[in-house]
Amino acid sequence: MQKELLEKLREITEEEKRILNGEAEVDRDLYTSGKDFTVDSSKMLEEGKLIAVRTHTRFIHFPLHRHNYVEVLYVCEGSLTNIIDGKQVIVRKGELLFLNQFTHHEILAAKRNDIAINFMILPEFFDVAYTMAGNNNVLANFLVNVLRRDNQRGEYLHFKVSEVLQIQNLLENMIYSLVTGRGNQNRINQTTMGLIFLYLLDSVQCVEMRLPNQYENMISMTTLDYIEQKYRTATLTELCEMLHLPMHVLSKMIKKTTGYNFKELLQRKRLSKAVELMCDTDLPISDVIAAVGYENNSYFHRVFKERYHVTPRAFRLENKKSDQVRL
């Protein structure tokens, strides 16, 4: 991170000055109007804004609370220790912690050189990121649903991506624009977060989560990543061998946590990739079919028409005719 930006983020805030002068507790009135400690988006975000940033308040224990928005915590320097359901979750330099609206957590006192940024994000902000990932990206769908659940379950995603330079550069650009007041365009920020999200999808092996039925969800994450990476040759048998699970047990887990069986997930991925190739290349349809892993052309044409209600050739002609922009 640029030295000038880091120095700006190190500056002692007015709230921190009061704490250093002896204020013993967090001033709840800065964060909430209610009796329970729910940090309120109306206190944190200007009207009409979908996202804002602030530096995490140092030098004091931040008591148990939740938010009525999605919080993304990014550590610029040092580390920050969260307590979530009695478990210590230490976020280190370059790492991201996504917390949905129902996650209760507390944060141990940070020192002067523990510099962290809180992104305060309304759930609809992720719509652009979801669109950029593609409607048929099952892994994106799973992650977005974790953050946007309507049922009151506290969930988090901890991405250990300090070595992914693309993510670090995008975050720095986004922080700079928001901190300096040059980030007034929600669309630009949404697109930047969308790019970050795309890189996070490629870093799923770096994620830790705390979800109800955590084991089942981790199995599902592995399944979705396996399909994303090996859709051309993926088989349920190979996946069972990788995970050391009986086929009927794994099949039940996948269906329960994603809403689809393995065959459906694989088919959605292959069809999505086929659409991408048809729109973005001039490959013959027969080559597209082979490229995504289908051996039977007639079967591909049948399942494609079932899903998109047109033939592959008609689909390609229509998309080239409309000259639509694909993100």
C-alpha cells in the first residue's frame, strides 16, 4: 500500500483521541440508536450510498455487536482479532473478513500500528458483482447467498489472500477513492468490488468460514471449486475418491447445500462455458461442444434447448446480432 495512503489511515481519529484521554467504553451513540448493539447503516452511510469505509477504532475493546448491513474488514497493517461464537478469528495484513448482517462478534483492542478498514456495504451493492460473475456461476451464487441470507444466521467468510496482488491493488484503489472522497460513483465502486469478487472466486482454496453445518458447506465449496476447475472431465466418482466419501452421502450433501445434484451443477457449468465460447469466439458449435466436455452432440443440443429455449446456432446469431456486452 502507498506510504501516503497508509499514513493517512494511521491518523488518530477524534473518537480515538477521546479513548486515549481516558474514555473507557465505545460511544454507542456513534453507531446505533437502539438498545441492543446493532450498528445501524443509517449512522454509517450517507443517504443514497451503498458503500462507505472507515478505519477501525483502535485502543479499545469493541463489545459484542452486529450490523444491519454486510461488513467487510480489510487489514492494511498488523492484525485484528475478532471473537465469533467464542472462536478467535485473527485477520492479518492483506486478508479479508466478510460478515453478514446477522453475525455477532466482538473485537479485541487494536494497537496503534494495527490498521484496518471497515467496508460498510448494503446487500444490494453485490448485485453488480453477482452479474459480473455470471448468472450460472454456482460458486458465485453460493458465496453471495452466504452474504445475503434472509434467515437470521450469522455467517462469515475469511479470505487469506495477502499474496494475491490483483486483489491487493484493487482494494487499495477502492480505499483511496473512498477515503479521499473521490468515490462518489456507486457504479465504479460496485464494478471494482465485482473484480475483487471474481479474483476471490479463483481463491476459494484460501477461504475459511463459519456456517451452520460447516462441514457440509466446506464439502460443497470443494465440490463447486472442483467443477469450476475441471468441468471438462469432472465426475462424481473422482470427487468421491478425493473426499473419501460414499457416493450417496456426498450426493445428499451437495443437494442439501446447493439445491442441485452433481449432474445438474456440472451441466450448468458446461452450458455456461459453452455460451461464453459461442459469444466470445468463432469456434464451430461442434468444437464448442467438445471444448466443454460433451461427447454426444445430440445430447448437448437437447439440454441446451431445454435450458435456453433456442438452438445453439440461434442463440449465437441472436447474441452476435445484439452485440451485447459480456462482463
